[in-house]
Amino acid sequence: MINIGLIGYGYWGPNVARNIHANVNLKLFAICDYQVQRLDKAKSIYIEQTTYETDYKRLLTNPEIQAIAIAAETSAHFQLVKESLLAGKHVYVEKPFTSTSEEAIELKELADSLNLIIHIDHIMIFHPVLTKIKSLIDTDEIGDILYIDAMRMNLGQIKKDVSAMWDLAVHDLSIIDYLCDGKEPFYINAIGEKFYNPKESVCFLTLKYAGFISNIQSSWVSPLKERKLIIAGTKKMIVFDDMNTFGKLTVYDKGVSVISGADVEYEDYAVKTREGDVWIPYIPQEDALFNSINHFLSCILSSKPSISGPLQAIRLLKILEKADISMAEKESLV
């Protein structure tokens, strides 16, 4: 049994607490939040099954706690993770990992030197649909990837400490990173606009990888809630619509054939589309957050690094930083 102390019981903290509590191999040992009304909400759910603190340092100095879960603002991540590691605790932390790649590198080196696990909750790569998509790619069911189109938008929640790209696109970047085994883009272009916020509320990010391109849309100012991923392959095409309750994953046996050759007349040259079956595979009902937390547990028990650990986070942060530079350059032209 691993005892976990949770720091932060605001927007996402209750979800983290619920899934820790649901894991029979974990104990939600303590919940910490500086706002008493939030702790009162937690007490109404967990009563005497856990303890409650307003000072997070009491969790760090408690020898009965082996791990810390952090569900706080991104700007607080670096200090909280660093203090937790120095206190000898394994760390689960919400995305994005840190505010800069330099901070992430420092924390990775610290965790490595102390033989401690850091797990960043890039939650989408623990979604059962993504597990299926990864299998389809690895078994060459869809062929070579041509492009990946991702849309993640809704009305709110507008955050002041990060842009919509850092808050939303990081999910899609982690998906691409996971599906393509850490492949990194060689071209990054981004544009955004600041509505109702000091950070960009709407962002469009274009990436070019060796062999395929990707476009990621992130918005807090949309009348519709969209969570959609389109992957076009040379053999098949995939649509993952996370808002579709009737079938989140659809596989299309569609593609394009080019008829050409030395003996083909110019007018015979043709690009023909191919229409085939549409397949909605069975996907088991699983909670991605529960899977993420359970993976963190398995990493602690096995002393193996997380698949969404600092190495992946550093790759994503470097993309976001370059995208920020790209947006700033365009803003300076106005």
C-alpha cells in the first residue's frame, strides 16, 4: 500500500482524489488546500478516511507518505515538485509539467539523482482509445501516417497562468509523441490571439515531422466542445471523437491510389480514391485518469520510469516554447 498526499483540491484535485481513493493499492492519506471551503467539500466526501491540511509542508515532512500528487496551477509546479523530491517523495503532477523546459530538466536530474519517480498526467495517452490507436499504428493497420489533425476547444475554462495552447494542445502533443514513439517536429509555426486574458485564448499550431504534418487547434472561446483527432494513413484513416458517446473511435478503410508509370499516357494519369468498410472497434470502458494514476503506482513499485515522465514532458515543453516564440514574432508585426 502506497500512501499519497494530494496538494490542491480545486478544479482538478477532486478527480485525482477520487481515482486515488478508488485504487485498492493506494491510500489517499492526506488532502491539502489553503482554502478551507475546499477542504470542507473534501471532508463531506471522505469524512475520516483521510486527513486534511492547509499547509502542504506537513505532507512533505510526514514519513508515512511515500508519494505526493500535485493538482495546482502550473506556475507552482516547479517549487512543489522540487520540495517533494527533496523530501524523498515520488511525484505525480498535472500537466503541463513546468513553466519552462529548463525547470523540467532540473527536476528530472534531481529525481534521477534521488532514484525517485516523476509522473506527469498526460492523461490522454492512458485513454483506452489511444491504446487501440497505438496498436493499429504499430501493427501497420493504417500504413504510414500522412497527417494528424487535432481539435480541442470549448467555452472556458480560461486560465491566467497559461495559454490555451499550453493548457489544451499539450494533450494533443502528448498523443502525437506517444503514437510516434517520441518523434520530434523539425518545423513549428503558431499563431494565437488574446481574448479576455493576458495569455492566448485561441491558438493554431502547425508542426512538420519527418513523414507527416500536424495541425492542432486550441480554444477557450468556442460555442462547441470539441475533442477530436483525425489520423490519415496510407492504408486506413481514423477519427477519434471523444465527445461521441455512441462510438468514440471509427476506422475508415479509405485511401488514395496513384496510377502512373512510364507507359501511361498523360491523360491516363489518375489519382483514385478508395472507399471501403467503416469499422467501429470495441473499446473497453476504462477511466483514463485511473489508468494514469495506476501507471504511476506501477512505476513506483517497479522502479521503472513513467511513459509520461520528464523525458516526454521536456520534448513537449520545447515544442510549446518554440510555438510561443512563433506567436510572439507575429504579434510584433502588428
